[in-house]
Amino acid sequence: MFEKKETRPEPAKQRLTSLAELGEFGLIERLTREVKRFHPETLKGVGDDAAVIDMGEKVLLVSTDLLIEGIHFDLTYMPLMHLGYKAVVVNVSDIAAMNGIPAQVTVSIALSSRFSAEAIDEIYAGIRLACDKYKVDLVGGDTSTSTTGLMLSLTILGTVNKGDEVYRSGAQEGDLLCVTGDLGSAYMGLLLLEREKSVFKANPAMQPELSGFDYQIGRQLRPEARTDIRNMMVGTGLKPTAMIDISDGLSSDLLHICKQSNLGCNLFEAKIPIDEQTRELALEFNIIPVVAALSGGEDYELLFTISQKDYDKVKDISGISIIGHMTAASQGKNMITPDGHVVPLTAQGWDGMKPER
Ligand code: ADP
Ligand code: MG
């Protein structure tokens, strides 16, 4: 008899994938790739500003957002009331991006013992203020303790007549690319607040130098959602072919429309709306102003495409800029500089998984 030698294969060293190499969107894709769908009413799952559920004559829109202390907000300069307000606004914005009407919201909150009841009252005062402004009903939530910081997660429901919802995927070749308001100011507001925070840390006797920049600070701390755009467009019989809200920065969010619509784009740098004072402020910070608009994020403006035949309907609406057009995917995703150079667009928006953050 000879001994049977067991040759157990060496377990192959499994190479683990870091979140940094996947990025936020790569991770979401990986997590949701094999998700099954059981209900035909689920018209749209992952991949847009809100999920879309068939309710008969209407569709139900569902979106959720998570805000974490130290990642999404810093309580050294974010007043609690503003935090509550902003938490509602960023959710309302996702419903606006679907051409929907916001209706109900749930609020889940995790708190550490360092917060008093009065502090939480402040957050809820902000939440109620935003609910009043956008006519949203607070219908529930969840409350928990947290061993670290404050966390807020809101889920919003909205509705719209079936067929009136607007997806990121509906753009057509030749469509005009439009954006509401101006871009980059929220980011410059954040940089101002961060700068003053570091000055204060170095010398607590220093007074913050924020006066004169109310617009930028306001855009960062107390943004608004563009629910007004829907009414304006309904009034002129205009319906975008595709839409997204600008939460991550123009380039990242435009690339979502391109990807989902399977198109390319020509974005004209000179047409990107930037507030004059924001432009000056960016230069003072040694930032090219258009970079603040492309990569800054948190402006919560709407980026949308319309058919060329609707040009007359959109051209006179104040506060809407036509910044480019959609092309065939083979043409690439490009920005045209004022001197005619063609620069490929890359996503450098807020990506929490990027190692350099
Ligand atoms: P937005 O910027 O509009 O809030 P996100 O970029 O956060 O959208 O999310 C993109 C899509 O991925 C959305 O449809 C969202 O519901 C979905 N999503 C994000 N995180 C997850 C997750 N952990 N599991 C499933 N779906 C997710
Ligand atoms: Mg969105």
C-alpha cells in the first residue's frame, strides 16, 4: 500500500478589488448588475435620477439620498437648519430632474449623543421649511443612534402623468443641450467656507472673511431645486427629451446623458453660464472658472436636451442657456474651447470613492 498523497491545490490568491479603482458608478454597476425585476410596473430601476413605477394614469417616482457628516457636510460651517433644508432640496431636485412633482418624503436620521434635542429641532425646522416651500409631506422615517457622526437619509416620492416623465436616456442626435441658472457657484462657496475654516483653525481669533460672497455661500449651504422649470416648460408646451440634475458637476452629469442616450456631445465652453463674481472668485483661488462649473457640483440646476424644432420655445425663457448639442456616439464627447480647440470631456465630479479625496 502506498500512501495517497493529497495534493490540495494552493488556494489562488484572490486579488481584491479596491473601491477606488471601481469608482462610485463602477461600484453601483457591479452591485446592481444581477438584480432581477419581478414586477412589470417597475418601468425604470437603477440608473436615473429616480426609479419610475407604473401606477396606471400616472407614474410614481422614487429617489433616495444619503448625507454623512464629514463627507457631505461639515457642521463647523453648516448650520443645522440649512442641513435639514438642503437634505430635502437634493431629493426634490431628483424628482424635478424626472419632470415630476414632488409629493412625500421620509426622513431617517442617525445621531450620536453629542446632539441635544434642540439641535435636532433645528434640523427638523429646516426640513419643515423645505417641505413647506416645495409642498412635500413628511410621512415617516427612522431614528437611530450613531457611534460616529450624524447621518441623514431621505427618500422622496413624486408623480407625473405617464409619458411625461423624462429619462436620462431620451436624447436624440442633433438635440440642443440646455442648462438652467449658472454653474460653479456652490463649489466656490464650499472653497470659501473651507478656506475660512482653516484660517479659523490656525487662529481662532480671526473673524471669517465671508462678507460679499452671499451668493456663493448661499448656493452651497442653502441650494434650491428647480421645480419652477417644469411649470415654465409646461406653459410653453416644451418637453425635454432627456434630463438630469447637476449634483456632481456639468461634465459628469452630461456624460450620464451621453451614456444613457448612447450619444456624443459638443459642449461650447463659452456658453457655459458662470456668475461674474464666481468667475472672479475662482481666479482668486487659482481655479479656471469653467473647471468649477464642469467639476464642482452641487449646483442642483437642470441639464436637459430638447429637439431643435423647439428652439423658438426655449430661446426666450430667461435663465436657460443653450450650451451645445448632441452628436452621434462616434463623434465623441467633446468640449469646444473659445479658440476652437476640441477637448474630450472627462468626469471629474464629486466621486467619493476617488483616492485623492
Ligand atoms: P443621483 O446623483 O441622481 O442622486 P446617483 O448617482 O446617486 O444618482 O445614483 C445613480 C443610480 O444608482 C440611481 O438610480 C440610484 O438609485 C442607484 N444607486 C445608487 N446607489 C445604489 C445602491 N447602493 N444600490 C442600488 N442602486 C443604487
Ligand atoms: Mg440626480
